[in-house]
Amino acid sequence: MIKRNKQVAKLKSGYLFPEINKRKQNFLINNPEAKLISLGIGDTTQPISSTVVDAFVGISKNLGTPEGYIGYGPEQGIELLRQKIANTFYKNLVNSEEIFVSDGAKCDIGRLQVLFGGEVSVAIQDPAYPVYIDGSIIQGIDKIHMMSCSFENGFFPDLNVLDRVDLIYICSPNNPTGAACTYSQLEKLVAYAKKNHSIIIFDAAYAGYIKGPNLPKTIYEIKGAEEVAIEIGSFSKLAGFTGIRLGWMVVPEALKYENGFSVKEDWNRIATTLFNGASIIAQYGGLAVLEEKGLKEVEKLVDFYLENARFLKTTLEQMGYEVFGGINAPYLWVHFPGKNSWEVFQELLEKAHIITTPGSGFGPAGEGFVRFSAYGKREDILLAIERLKKIKI
Ligand code: MLT
């Protein structure tokens, strides 16, 4: 009989969101009439804009004709889409050759972890999106440093106490805390990476939510970042593509291993081995998002979710809770001092029929917190607010 993969066996029994779903199903067995409101997983709820839908329809029809049919596309993505991503999000701080279009941030992170393998040391924010740590464990990495991020340090790690690591994961705007990095924080990060010859994996999947005028939208706004950072971007939360699947990664030409070999070249090797390119239909949708009309539509969409976040934040603060995030991010990180996150999750489920995400599911430093997602439909957000006002946790 085949032996179970030791690394997989080391993972906590369930990935966070399926575990939440299990608890939800158990609750529904005993309370079949309950009308649950999901403010748990960050899944978009608003329809995709008409410009983008038209693009999906157009390319789908073409695919049904002899002249319009397309098989495999370039693994790195349609050239025009790569150019538009470089122009729109990076103002040409990076070039199209450095953009790799993908089926989304989570899948990209998994392939990146294959690229760097199991011998590297990594530093991960605590709390963090679970994929950084689980994917590292799967690769067999045992040198994992957790960098505590709390309100005391503005949810940004103290790099002065961090030993040298090969890879450092930073997510901004942060999932789950909602904190967006400042210029000065990113300058310190880039300086750390330069000094220690580390590579930053900068997860900017929520960059579209940054509205503050003095906040960097990409790490490449920091001088020299192209020598030390890979950036991950996504259409999921920007344009409602969570089910469509489309993202990208920036791997700069200037990023090298200690022997001077190009990281981008190795990434191209891994990506083209493990991935056949993003869906053509999704990529045509992405092209439509990046047209003038599409960009206006997604801005409205992002503003809608940020307004949800504002409504929730105001209510929770009026109820006396300390609420972080929710301004440049679609997540609210709510403090329940002295309480266990899963207990708060359960209380919110039982008393208000609201599903949230327990902070401890993102790491030990998340204990005592619960994350609220602002991705609900407006009527659900308003109903959740009514219900919240009637309970005490
Ligand atoms: C989340 O709720 O943290 C995200 O939706 C999960 C994801 O994007 O994979």
C-alpha cells in the first residue's frame, strides 16, 4: 500500500473555509428554518458588469465558429492583456514580459511554492491567508517564522527582530486584518529584503480597494523593489471573477538568485510545466475590465463593497467593539478581548444567524478576533446590521 504523504498529514485537519461550511451545515440540521447571512468567506455577490458579460458572450460565440476558434493560448497570457495589466496597474513600472496571467492568486501562490521548493526558510504574517502556511508545509518547509501582526504594531511585522529568511510573505491590503501598508512600511520591507537577499512575495489581490491617497498600490512604487519582489494580482475581488478565475503575477526581470540566474526564467519553466494558461474566455473578460468603461464599472463595484464595509464598521463601533480594517479593504477585523474566536463565531451564528470567520483560523495572533467580510448583498448587510444591534456577545 502507498504511504500517505507525510507533509499532507502535517496539515491541520481541514482548510478553514470548508471547516466553517461544515459548522454551518451542522447548525442548519438543527435549525432548518434559519435564514443565514454569510459574512464569512470573501466571496463576491454582485453581478458581473454588462461590458464584461458582453465580452464573454462575444468570445464564446467566436469559439463556436471555424474562423474564431482558439485552442491553447500562450501560457503566459494574451499579449494585449499583459500589456493592459502593465499599463493600468503598474503605470509601466513593470513591462508586459514580466506579467504572467493565471487562473487566480491562490493557484499562483501554490505554483510559486513549487518554484522555491522545500529547502527555503519563510516568514509569514500572523494572522495570514492560510495558503501561505499550508502550501509551505506541503512543500516540506520546516523553517517557518511567524511574524506577529497586531494592533500594537499596526498589523505590520517588526522586521528588526526577524532573522534572515529566504521568502517573506506580505499581504496588503491585508487579508484578514484589512490593514494597508504605508510607503514607509514597504520601504523598510524592501530594505530588509535587499540587505538579507530575500525575496518578498507581495500579495496585492485586494489592491483595488486602496482608496487612501498616500498609500502605495503596488510594491514597485518603492525604489529597488523590482530586484527583490514578486507581486500577485487578481480580478476576483476587483471584478467579481471569483468563479471565473483570472489573476496574474509580476516576476521582474531584475529578480535573480544568488548565482545570478533569473527567477523569471525558472518561473516560466514551472508555470509552463504545471499550467496551460488561463481560460481564453476569462482573459477576454479581463480585457473588457481594463477598458475605460470596464474600469469605471469595477470602480463602482469596489465602492459598493466598501460602502458595505463602512455600514458594518459604524454599527460594530457604535456597539462598542474595536474594529480594524474596512476602509481600504473589504474585511473588518473585530476585537472580542478575552474571548475565543470560534466561540464568538458560534455565538454570532446562533444568536444572529450570521456566519463570520474566526480570527484564530488565520493564525494564533488572530485569537480573540473575528473577521467580517463586506461582500454581502446590500439587503443582507442591512439585515445583518439589524440583527447585530439586537445581540450582545
Ligand atoms: C477569503 O475569504 O479569505 C478569501 O475569499 C479566500 C480566497 O480568496 O481564496
